[in-house]
Amino acid sequence: MATTTSASPYHAAESPSENGGGGGGVRLRVQRFGTFLSNMVLPNIGAFIAWGLITALFIETGWITLIGDALGYSGSYGLVEKIGGWGAYAPEGLESTGIVGVMITYLLPLLIGYTGGRMMYDDNLRGGVVGAIATMGAIAGAGVPMFLGAMIMGPLGGWSMKKLDALWSHKIRPGFEMLVNNFSAGIWGGILAIVGFVVAGPAVEAFSTGASKVIDLLVSNNLLPLTSIFIEPAKVLFLNNAVNQGILTPLGTTEAQDAGQSILFLLEANPGPGLGLLLAFTFFGKGAAKASAPGAIVIQFVGGIHEIYFPYVLAKPKLILAVIAGGMAGIATNLVFGSGLRSPASPGSIIAVWAAAPPSSLLGVTASVVAAAGVSFLVAAFLLKLDRSGDDGDLSAATAAMEARKGKKSSIAGNLTGAAAERTGAIRSIVFACDAGMGSSAMGASVLRKKVQGAGFTDVTVVNKAISNLKDDADLVVTHQDLTARARQRTPSATHVSVDNFMASPRYDEIVELLQQTNAPDREPAMAGAGPTAGSGTPEAAAGGAGDGLLATEAIVLDGRGSTRDEAITQAGELLVSTGAVDQAYADAMHERETSVSTYMGNRLALPHGTNEAKSAIHRTALSFVRYPQGIQWKGKDVTFVIGVAGAGDDHLKLLGKIAEVFLDEAQVARLEAARTPQEVQQILGSVSV
């Protein structure tokens, strides 16, 4: 659902109300708080899942005993009882036995506290250690799992340790640094542990008890479905992290410890409402919304990425009634069946939901998803049938609005009109980042570098990196719009630009304009067209190029078969395999790579390539070339040329840069369209060499 967004929504998003005043400021503060909470929980979600799986298998009503009882087994369960902490090993209070009790009482809160402390001390391990010590005090001072206590004491430990370290920074005599650091962390951590024991533990226990009574009141009076009136709109406004991670997960985990399951885990994570909405668009939508909805269903329902359906609601706000109704139906169904989950379902995929459901709740949980999807579908279908407007413009604008609400910009128009004034220095470093730091980022960096240098900014560096290798030292970061959120987490101080077209994005020209404003104003632009024209197709360019084995004649197809993106990737991969350049594993990885970020580059060009992990399956650097005269759809974009890329070592960086230069030349693209023989294609791509 990549869409090119306009600048105006982002300019509006940087209004005064968004920076602290009015409702927008409140919403953004809540979003940031929710993100802060989720950043403590989500890195440790694997531990929650591990605890949920162990619980599902080994507790008294788990899968092992359920199957054993069904088969007529009447003996002692021995090791199962010991791992689950029941029967002869039943825990008392906080003296939990078995893996189940120890994990929920100690491991999970300590992980949250450690993560929170480390976050608050700029990813410093000292903050994590002190946060964990402080959390331990809260754990010992309460009789319920200390998730909320960990979310308080962990960040407090990291933040306060950072402040204390700043007091004596650069004042310690050489040779005594380790002594001071160790003792200061130990002493301060011990003090905070006592504070957690005396204050935080009892306070959080009292809050949890009160919140549980409120939940019980809603359940006993059949009012719990009404929470959807708040939860579903909150999701669309990206407040779901504050609700789910800050409230529902801690309370649900406490309830699951006592009751073996909790309905609270499904209040926000149920994929049914989003599924029903997208199904309605599939059958009754129009334009881009109808065309993109089937693909969005797979991402939302199987992948668990609920954000994919938010633009559909924002495009037609009245459809919020559909997801509210669906959410209420799902909750009501779970109440009827008495069903819930043992642990959080993250992401909110049907697979994660089923995996976290205890055996006795599988039917009810499944019924709740079906009911939520059915009600949401019926309401959304009815509203769509009444709506006679188109969806194309609405969906594009709504995607922009969605990203503005979440704080992700896909344009730097705000920088050009107002935000640029906030910069105090020139832009010297630009990083083009992608998932693996390979294909798309190398291509984009090459195109952008040429524009930046062509404008005379030869002192500005443009490099490509993997997002995981980003450090907060770049002035400007460019990413595909699907990856901007991840890049922001790594480089919060940088200006971020989102693109969906690597070859000819209008964002590149806006970046040059921004450089003209922030860098030396009297810089003279370089002469347009200075230097040799890449990919000119001359004999000199062809020599030593693609025709010498990089692009073999048998790897060129002028009339591609198939009509879909996946078929095109398969054919490009098969050509690389048939020429002996790669193993089949690399061709398979080309499909895997496409599921991360689209390899559509712009100018009707797609460059499918394998993942970084599949590089071992490359025997030699090579290309394949497939032309589709009638064109194919590549995630909503028209593609004529598909070039499969297999680059050994760092060869892919050079390859993609050279390919970019060729396809930026309209005359060369026209020659590729008119080529009648593989040899002509080899000559045109002659400058593509390593």
C-alpha cells in the first residue's frame, strides 16, 4: 500500500497544536508515551511468548494433561507438575516453583526493568543494570507480577543513574573510574531497590487490585464490550501502544497468572475487526482501495500488522463504526464462551492468537475472531454501499494523514517551509538506508548522490547503510516509506525523508532545495550534464561491461512470460540459476526479500535480489534482464523492465549505481524498449560493470 503522499498533511502536522498546544499536542504526547511503554515490552515479547507456550503445555489444565486425560492416563505427571509448579509443587505467595511461576514473577519484570533503564541511559548497560536492581525491590515488595512496577522503577533507575554519573563526569582521578562506576551503580541501585520495596511495590499492587475490580465490574455487568468504543478509535490514531502495552498487557498477565487466561489480551489484538473491514473493501470498495485490500488482508490477518487497515478508516471516517461494532462482537463472544489467551498475542496475527490460546479457549477465541470479522464486514459493506464517492484520492490522502498522526513524514515539505528554520547548521551527511543496506539503498544513494553533486554540493556525503547499522550522527536519512519508523528509532536527531520511488522520487529535488537553504547560499551549481553520460552505449562503454559475462545472452528475455510480480521474480531468478551464477536458494531468497520492502525502483524498473543471508548462494556476480512489453503490476506500479541482481561481496553496490545511471537517461530507456536482440541490450547496458 505504498502511496506517494502530498506535502500538505505534514505541514499541518507541524502546527503549534502538534508541538504542545491543543488536542494535537495531547495526542502526540500520548503517542510518545505509548511508544515509550511499548519499547520496554516489545523487545522482550519473545520471553512473553516463551512463558505463554510453557504455560500452555505444563500447567494443570495445559495441553499435556489435557491429552493425557483424554487418553485415559491416571498416573502422576511428575516432571510436568514440577515445570508447571502445580500438584505437589504448588507455589505459595511469591515463593514460586516451576518455570511458569519463576518466569512471570521474576524474569519478565526484570527484563522490562532492564530494558527501560537502558533506554533512559542512552542504551547504556549501566542504566539497564540499575533499572533491574530497582525493579527487584518492587518485585519483592508486592504479591502480584510487577510489570507496572518494572515500567516505573526500570526507567527511574536508568534516568537517575545517568544524572548521577553526570555530576562527577570528568572529575574522577585516572585509575579510579571503574571503582567509582561499580560502587556508584551498586549503592544507588540498592537505594532504589529499597524504594521499590517500600513504595512502588505496594502502590502498584493497590493499583492492580483496583483496576482488576473495575474489569470485574465491567465483566459481571456485561459491559466489557463497551471498551471497543475507546480502543478501536485509539488504534486508528496510533494510541494502541499506550492502551495495550501500558494497561491491558500488565493487567492481563496478572489475571492470567491467577485464572490461567485473560480476555484482556484480546481486547486490542483481535484481528477480526480489521479483517471484516478489508473484506468489505475487497467486495464493495472502489479504485485503489478495492485493488489493494486483498493484499492488505494477508498482511493484517496473517502478518498481524493492524496498521495496514488504518488508512482505509481514515479515508472514510464513518467506517470507525464498523470496527467498533466488530470489536464489541468479538469481546461479547469471548464473554459467552469464557475464553481468553494465556499471554499477549504480538503481533496481532491469527497465528499468534491461536498459539496463545489455551485448549479450552480455542473454540471461543476462534468464534470471537469470526464474529468480529462478520459484524465488521456487514457494517462496513452497508456503509460502503451507501457511499457513492471514489476511493483513489481519499485513500492516498488518508495514508498521508495516517503517517502524519503517527509522526512519520514521507516528504520534507515541512523542512522547506518552516521546519528548516529549526536547523542550526548545514547538512553534511546524508544516509540512504534500507533493510539490509544492499539493493534499494545503493540504488537510491547513487541517484541522489548524482543530483546532490550535480547541484554543486560536493562536500555533502551520500552513502547507503542497513538500518541496523545506523547511528544518530547523520544530518538527513532517506528510507522507503515502509521503513521510516525503524529509521527514526535509530536516528531521532536526523531529518527523515520517505520515498516510494528510488529512481525518480520528487523528494530528491526537495532535498537539493533544502541543501540550497541550509548550506552555503552562494554556491554555484555544477554545469548540467557535465562529465561523461553514463550508459551512452558507445563501444568504449560497452567494453569490459555486461557483455563480457555479467549479463549473458541467455540471461536476456525480451518478451517476459507471466503477468504478476511473483512470476517476474521467479523468471529473473531462474535465468540467474540457469547461467550458473547462483544456486536455487538465492532465487528463492529473491521472493523473501520482496516481502520486506518492494524492489520497485521507479522509471518502470524493478530490481529483485536476494537477502543478505543468501549471498553465500552466489557463485559469481551476474545480472538477468527480462522485458515485459505489455507491462506488469508491481505493488501497484507499472513495470516494463525486471533486472535480477546477484552481487558477490560488495559488487551489488557498484552494479546498482551503474544501472541507476542508465535508467535515468530517457534515451537509453527508449533504446531498451526498442531493442530487438539480446546483443542490443548488452550494448546498452555495457557500462554496467564491476
